[in-house]
Amino acid sequence: MGIPPNMSPIEVLKHKPAFEAIEPNFGYSFTYHKYDEYNLNNFTAWHYHPELELVYINGGSGKRQIGSHVSYFRDGDLILIGSNLPHCGFTDKLTGNKSESVIQMKKDFLGNDFFEIPEMKKIKNLFEICKSGIAFYGKTKTKIGEKIEILEYQTDFQRLLSILNILNELGSTDEYKVLNADGFTMQSEVKDNDRINIVFNHVKTNFKEEIKLEQIADMVSMTVPSFCRYFKKITNKTFTQFVNEYRLVHASKLLAEQPMSITEVCYESGFNNFSHFNKSFKAFTGQNPSEYRNQLKSVLH
């Protein structure tokens, strides 16, 4: 689903980034999908949609890519993604998760005024916070994860009540982290969504290579200075910072999952200077690569 690495900038522009049209089945106000090893979620490219998305990943570890936030999750994940917030698929055949459950709904899926009533205050507040993406942890992740897994066996009406209950509990917990806390202001125009998706998909496909600012600015028909201002305004990060964080999260994934030397991890993650990689990794995670790997081993054994 990603952009092929050998595409020219002109071809990339023709290769429209994905606006995912989500149509609930006839007679439904939300969608619910469950994926497992026999039914993989193959939508891995950066994409966006007006629906909010609640994702529960049962076990496993992988990349969490939402807006300009990129991080590595372990032991499953529970995420709520706001409307039109670009994100990537979270699982693949290497993630090692048991299953992935996805619930998608429009903000007004129960009518324009339903969430205005006093009893819905916590859910309304949750919908506001999730514009930046939220990851839940601790007992909340475990408890809500179990409730989401049970949806598979419920009737449509039971599912609807369960989803409201789940949203209310998520709105009541303090076991959460806002993923784009520094700001990610996606414009409402489709042109802006498409433009940032071209950039994100190009980084996702080509982060191991050198990515020149001139090349990426040309892809979205902007000058380098205007692209730099545009990217910083939307993501609150410089383009170089975003690419480096993407590479460092990939390095975290390799250190956790692959029996590679740290030097191999460095070059496989798009860094061409070992001391720069070590320094950047420590600044990003608080540990150097060997400490990070050793800590993982002690946790896992």
C-alpha cells in the first residue's frame, strides 16, 4: 500500500495518498472489524478519514505512527485517533500480536445533539482530546481491551451500548498519553491532507536513504522555505527532526526484534554515522542502544 521507492516525484503526485472512505454497513452507525493471523489488516500506508478510530492490539510490538508522532509500542496497544488525523497501519506479520480490533465512527454517529447531553460530558471531552491521538496504558488498556474483544460475540444493540460504555470509561481514566502533545494542526482542506500524506508516505518508504529537502518540496510543488514553514506549522517539528525520529523508532524496533549488531541497526535505520546514531538514540530514548537492548532482555526474560 506504500509508495514504490523507484517512483519519480511526478509519479508520486499522481499516486494519490489515501483518503479512506469508511461506509458503515447498511443500518449501522459505526464499523467494527477484527483482524488476526488469518485475516490481516493490510492497510499500511498513511491515510486519514473523518471517522474517529479506536484500535486495540492484543499483544505484540510495533510502530505507532499518528500525525507527526512516531513511537514503538510493546505488549499490545490501545489507541484513539481523532478525525482526519493521518496514521499508518499498526500491525503486520512481524508484530506478533494475537489480534487487532478496530472500531470506526463519526463524531456525530448518534446524531448531532446526542453528545451534548450532560451524561455524555466525559465522552465529548475525550473526542476533543483525541484530535491529537491518545494511547492508553496500564489497567485501562487491559480492561478496555477485554471489553473490545467481547464485541465480536455481541448483538448490534449490545455492541452499541458497549461502545458507549467503553468511551465513557476512556473519558474517565488518567492512564493515557496524548501523542501529538506539542501540536499537530491538520487543515480541513483535502489538499493539505493529501500534501502531508505524500510527505509521510515518502518518508515511510525511503527513510533508509538520504531525503533531500529540495526533492520533498518539489513533490508537493513548494519551494524549500515555504515547505519548511508549512511542515513546521502543521507538525510543530522540522522535517529533519521528523525523519530522524522515524529512523530512531525503526532502530528501536530492530533492537527489540532482530539479532543484529548495533552497527547493523545504525545503517539499516538510515544513519551513516555511528557516533551520531548513538548520540541521537540516547537523546531520544534516554539510553544508548546497548542499554536499551539489555533492558528489553531483562524485561522479557
